[in-house]
Amino acid sequence: MLRDITLGQYYPADSAIHRLDPRVKLMGTLVYIISLFTFRDIVGFAVATVFLIYTIRLSKVPFSYMVKGLKAIVILMVITALFNLFLTPGKQVLVSYGIFKITLEGVKNAVFMLVRLIYLIVGTSVMTLTTTPNQLTDGLEKALMPLSKIRVPVHSIAMIMSIALRFIPILIEETDIIMKAQMARGADFESGNLFRRLKAMVPLLVPLFVSAFRRADDLAMAMEARCYVGGRGRTKMKPLVYAKRDYQVYLILGGYLGVMIVWRIFGARGLF
């Protein structure tokens, strides 16, 4: 399951999405996430689905590779669906057993929330799989640059985000190594129910935290040894410059945002 986590990993390919400016991809991801919580009916989610499928096809990232990242959050999705299913009040009760009631509104909320979580993970993975950590750092820093006028440490925030994304696959690999070492010594992580497996994972936390702190300390010492000072005065080897295709994508995002706003206003009034 650890190998199925795709967040923070980069998939090299020559596609239109890979060639986009990272600021465009950050804005597109933000607009798409907002749309997921704006659409509240089947037609709205159909629009989001078409937008997502078209983006995935342009990225040239295998759909199976992108979807396998959902395996790591199956438990979270199940818990979220159950909470919405049993704890949502409503007038039309479908099933009633003791204190537990399943209403029609609860079923709708559970389905929509499950779809939102799936689309959220897949849509975010499109950005991380098609953007290198360095490009993502530069794009985030450039996009947040206006905040530096009010003394917000934009460069530090972007660097923290980049290091966090870099550490995700490193820690996953480290966890896999520790698990194999303990399995060679007789540890069992495969058998038993869910709670037993979670209990067996507890001994992994101490060596994993020790390894993470050691890597963080080595990284800090390496940056200090190279006289790294973030912020004003630093130059870029590859400065970000918008191309024609970036402006075209901005227009597409504007149209998608317009559809989202119109559907939210008039769909809520029952005009559509």
C-alpha cells in the first residue's frame, strides 16, 4: 500500500500539461477544488468529470498509475461515507435500526462526499505528477509574491512546501525498508484484522521518526554549509515566463469558473 502513494512523485512525459507554467497548474488545481465543493448535483459533477478526464488525457499519465493513489485513503473514504450516511438527518427515512437511521439525504451526501474525495485526490495528483518539485516551488513563490509587500515570507513558505513534497516519497521508501527489516526478524504486518495490523505498525513509528529527524538535520546542515539564505536577492536559473499556451489555458479556466458560478447561482434557484 505504501508504494501506491503517488502524492509528491513526478511522472516524466512530454505532454501539453507538463509544458504548462506551474502557476497555471496551481491556479487550475485551485479552481477545480473550489468547483468540487460548489457543485451539488449530478449535472455539476458531470461537468467536473469531463474537465478532469480531458486533463488526464492531455497529461499522458497512465490512468491506472494515477488511480492507484486512492488505495492509500480507502479507509478514510469508507469512514467519511459512513459518517455522512448515518449522521445526516432527513425527512425521508429509508432504513431504521435502533439509533441508526439512513435517510435519502444521507445517501446523497455520502455519495457526493465520496466522489469529492476521489476527484480531489486524482485532480491534485495531476498537478504533482506533471510538475517537478523545483517547478512547483518556483510557481508557488511567484504566485504568492504580492504577499511579500506585507512582509509575508513567501520564499520560506514555498521552500517548506517543496521540502515537504520531496520528503513524502523518501519517507515512504524508508518505511518500506524498516518494514522489510522487521519482517526479516519475525514481525507480522499482513495477518489479522484491521486493528491488529494498525497495532503492528506502532513499532515502525520510533525508527521512522528518528530517520526523519536525522534527514531533516542533515538537510539543514547542508543548506547552512552552502550559505543558503532565502528571500530577497536570489536569482533563478530558469525564470518563469508565460507562453501563449498559458494564456489560452487561463481563458479555459475562466470559462470553467464562469460555468461554475452561473450554475451555482441559477441552479440553486431552480432555473436549470
